Amino acid sequence: MMHLVTILILALAGQAFDINHDACTNYLVTRGASADGSNIITYAADSHVLYGALYHYPAADHAPGEMRKIIDWDSGEYIGQIPEVAHTYNVIGNQNEWAPSQPGAIVDYGSLIYIALQRSKTAREAIKVMTDLVAQYGYASEGESFSIGDPNELWVMEMIGKGAGEKGAVWVARRIPDGMICAHANQARITTFPLNDPDNCYYSADVVDFAKRKGLYPASAPADQFSFSDAYNPITFDGARFCDVRVWSFFRKFVNGMDAYLEYAKGYNLTTRMPLWVRPVAKIMVFDVMNAMRDHLEGTWFDFRGDAGAEAFGLPYRWRPLTWDLDGKTYFNERTVATQQTGWSFVSQMRSWLPAPLAGLFWFGVDDTAGTVYAPFYGSATRVPWNYDTRNGDMMTFSFDSAFWVFNLVTNFAYQRYSIIQPEIAMKIQDYEMRYLNETVNVDVQAMKLYQSSPASAVEYLTAYSEKTGSALVQDWLTFFKYLFVKYMDGNVKVADPKHPNPQAGAKYRYPTK
Ligand SMILES: *[C@@H]1O[C@H](CO)[C@@H](O)[C@H](O)[C@H]1NC(C)=O
Ligand SMILES: *[C@@H]1O[C@H](CO)[C@@H](O)[C@H](O)[C@H]1NC(C)=O
């Protein structure tokens, strides 16, 4: 299993490298590659049973002897406890204010992310916290890729639990050179790595020896040719076609020459892996990154909007399972970044030119990325709007004021006749996001003014802004659903006739218009 993770202003996310088709996507843009100079990490948490809500862990002081319970992030099961540290930082989503395969192992990958966010100020600190925790308490997950970032640096770390026989994990962490972009999606991507570049690459002391002991790397082979992925999570057809295709699709938007890896992305020729990072031809805007998260492989060889499964309205979604057998053959659908089962996703910006409480801007959305609006939440916010609260509804409990349920109403309605309904949704999303991107420029300025005299009042101002914005968005989206439902119900496209507004009064309404 491998998951992938990102740490933000510190931001953190991660995801398993099993071929967990329903798992996640991570994109990373270094500050030298982004238009406004922010480090950017994106993450989509995809699961059919994951409720979309914004997690909040308030900053806290802890008495000596206080313990922190570890609940497995995927299953919700209690797996053990570890000592608290004296102070934990505020965490909003996967950003902080600074920015059971192994018996007895206590720390799973999801807990590792949130504990590291509570205990670290920088990406390097987070790597240390995470790797120390698994060394001390064991690693209750299997393979994971983590994206770890602060305003100055972005790192990708891949980690594999040692399994039943030994405690802990083997891992490699590489700093992404400034100016580059990187991506990972449920498939280990670190191959060879420098053994002697301690400023840019960390690894567990036994990463090569453990592979040799397990017969995953020849005992006589040189350490400097050791490839982490080839030993611990080798590429397969599934790994390329369902996982690395999402990396390929991201890279091809921003660099030339990715056609050379088309046969690789198809899973047909695995001899040449894609580079771990690439340099984009132009600086990337936050807005471009949000849209990259909405990809369905449109305009590529994989585009499936015209096949039989798309039915009459070019649907770029396929219901699960992703693969199935018929008459002794296995068939599959494509796995795209935008997918119906996303619980929540984010685009997190870490901005080195602002003081810590302002530096982290966490663009958060629930449900399918192609149907979500990324709303601005500051990493220092001390409250989450009720509409995004983890206690408002759950996967089995509908709530009309929960962002997750309201956005699902709209997307699931659009799936009925996608090519007709979705364009209107896409425009609406763009209107909101452009407005927020504009607004936050001014919010930053106002917060900076407050910060000069009182950091606490700046934090309160940012909290109130995020609260007001998130809550208004969910109300607006419910109104939008009502409008869409009226207009598109029963296979029609209804337009009101101003002369005869009420058909029951004997007048006509026009339908269908298309
Ligand atoms: C696979 O790709 C490699 C390099 O990209 C190339 O040299 C090789 O000929 C390809 N193999 C096939 C069977 O096409
Ligand atoms: C955002 O700001 C730009 C420049 O100030 C302006 O041209 C644009 O109309 C604004 N967009 C929205 C949606 O407010």
C-alpha cells in the first residue's frame, strides 16, 4: 500500500502506493515555478466513504504525561497512543499556522500527517518528526508518498513500512529544486537518489540494506544505483495507467515533450520512467493549478467522452468498479484526477513574503474537483464555518447546510446530462474563484495592516473572512442547485416565458431548447 501526503505552511498530504485506484492525487509547484512566488501543494482525498469536511486542530498546550490517541485515518479505528508534546500548533485542513501490517505499530500515515502539522514549523522539521515517530512507534501503514512544504521549500518523501518482521519504515525524502514542478498519485516515483547530498536528500540509514535483506535488490549491487521505487513499489501496467497517468497529465499542461511518455502513461512501455520533476515553460498561476485538479484527460489519447460509457452527454465519469471481468477478459476505465468520489481537496499556497499567520492560504473544496469551488481558508484561522465542520452531517447523514452534501447535489445532478449542465456549473465556479482570488489580494493587505499593531486581530480578521466566505458560498450553492433543478429537470431545458410565467395558467413554456 502506498498513500501520498502533503505538509503545508507547513502543508502536508500523502497517499498510498498500492494500486488503490480510488485514492489520491498530489501536485507540487515550487515558488520559482509559480506566478506569485508561492509554494503550492495540491491534494485530492478520494474515497467512496470519506466525508468532505475541513479539519481543525486548535493550538494547545499540554501537561507533562498527557497522551495523544492515534485513530487510523482511513478506518477510524483506535490503534494506540503516544506522548503529547508541550505545545501543538493550530491546524486548518492540511495547513498549520506556520504554515496494521506491522503488529504493535501505532502511527498510520494519516495520523502522521496531522501530528507532524501540529508539531512542526518547517518542512525539514516535519520530515524529522515523521521519521522519528515511525522509528519509535512503528508504522501502521504500508507505502506512502508525502508532499511536504513550507513557504521556502517543497519536499517529496516516500516511505514503506518494514512489515511484520521489523519495526519502523524505510524512506527517502528529496527536496524539489526551485523552479520545478512535481507530482505523485498512488505510485512511488523516487527512483535513484543522491547518497551524499544532505541538504537536498534525506533517507533512512537502512533503505538499501533492508531491500538487500528482503531480496528486493541484489546483495552485490552498488548502493548509488539503488532505485527506491523499483525495489519497493515497482511500476506495473496499473501503476502507469491508473496512477502515473495523472502525473503525465499534469506535466503535459506545463512542459513540452510529454508525448515521449505517452506509451508509458498508457502502461504499454514501462522502460523509461518520467522525470521526478520538470521545469514548466512559463510561471504557473494558482488558478491554473486549481484547474489542473479538474482534469479528465480531455484532449488526450485517453479522452473517453466519446465512448459508449459516456452515453449521450459526454460523461467523463465511470461508476465503480474501475476494472471488471467478462468472459475471461479484464476490462477497465480510465482513472482521472477529477472523480466522483473525492471527499475533499485543496490547493495550498505557502507565501514566504508574508508573516506566518498570513502566509498560508488554503484553498479548500469538497466533492468532485470539477464541481467544487476552492474557497479561501487561512492557515491561522481559529474557527471553521459550520458548513464545513466535521460535525455537520456525515457520510450517512444528509445536511442541507453542509458543503459536502450541497456540492454533491449539484454534481450528481450534472452527471445526468453532463455536456448540457456542466458548462453552466464551470462558469459559476470560475466566477467565484476569480472573485476570491481578487478579494484575497485585498484581504492580505488589510490583514497586514492589522498585523503591524496586533497579530491577534489579524488572525481574527482572517478567521472571520474565511467563515463568512465559506458560509455564503454554501448558501449560494444551494440556491444554485434549486435553479439548476428547475431548469433541467426531467430531461428538459426550461426557459421561463415572461409573458406567461405560469404554465398551469394555460400558457406555454418553451422546452426543450436544445
Ligand atoms: C520502449 O521505450 C523505449 C525508450 O523509451 C524504446 O527504446 C523501446 O524501443 C520501446 N519499446 C517498444 C517495444 O516499443
Ligand atoms: C479581478 O480583478 C481584475 C483586475 O483588478 C479585474 O479585471 C477583474 O474583473 C476582477 N474579477 C472579478 C471576478 O472580480
